Amino acid sequence: MAYSEYDGIWNALKASKDFPKQVSITANRLLHPRIIKAVTKRKWLDLGYKIQIEPKTSILTHTSKGSVITFFLTYHANHSPITIKDI
């Protein structure tokens, strides 16, 4: 995966000890959509992270208040798919 200036935000979020994991940054409000999109892209491109947290999935959410964006990372258990044997 190529390095991005937004990797720092994503890596700090993954390493957060809080529950749910969270990271807050301050940025110009005009840049908020770009930052949110870039951090979301980092999450989807991080295949090693997806493999590491299996069988769970993670959901990235965010809130904005003034110039502060707070990203939250929560985990959910995957449900096993239904097979023909289960029917």
C-alpha cells in the first residue's frame, strides 16, 4: 500500500487504547470531507488489518464539531453465513 499523508490518522486510530477506539484532529472545515474520505479509503485498503481482526469486522464513523473531527472505530462480530444444511 502506498504511503499517504492520512496514514498517520488511520494508524493512530488502530493503535488507540480507548473503547471505542477514537482519534480527534483539528483541520479547516473545508477540508473535512477530503480527510474523511481519505481515512475511509485507508481503512478499506488495509488488507493486513482486515485479516488481523478476523472474524470481527470494524466500522468507521466520525463526528464534526467546529474544526475538530473525531473518528471512531468499533468492532462487531461476524455472523456465519447460512448454508444449505441450515435450511
